[in-house]
Amino acid sequence: MPEVLVDHTDEGKTITLRVGDVLVVTLPVNMLTGLHWEVASYDREGLGPPEVDVQPPESGGAMGAGGTVAVFRFPVGTRAPASSRLVLELRGGHGRGPAEQTYAITLNIKG
């Protein structure tokens, strides 16, 4: 399956996907702060449930050090054409209270 890669530089943009693609969202995170990225909302007909992973810096540094990223992999579903928003939020602790940061992109899914 083709992967469509996006990161923090794509915030606010419209991303074109095709049925069968995998949307891979990579965002920086520092686990030592207690903050983590959560999926706030997405169209469950356009995207399947994400696989989520936190990866240390490529240089082999400690988890939580600069360069640590959260990676979300969403399979693109069968609903097309469709336009929807994907919103991720950077939250602390148990996810209560306002988000520290919000990441949002618009998805344009084609058949």
C-alpha cells in the first residue's frame, strides 16, 4: 500500500489521498514533559483506526530526547470521494483540560 507522509509542516494543509493509501502522520513529542499526541477526531468512514507508535531519535538517543516522534498510521477506507478533517491534540496526563497544541489537516479522498 502506498504511504502518504505528512508532518508538522503540513498543519492546516489539504492532503490528497487515494483509496488503499496509508496516511502516515509524524509529529515531534518529548515524552519527558508528560505530553502525548491523541487523535481528537477523524472520519471513521474515510480512515480506518490508526496504529500509533512513539519512536526515539534515529541517532539512538534516549526516549524523550529531542527527535522523538509520535507516528500515526491510518489506512484509507473505501469511501470516496470524501473530504474531512483529521485533528490530533497534544495533551498531558489523562487528557483532561485544554490541549497544549492542535494539529489539523483536511483530507481529500479520491477513488
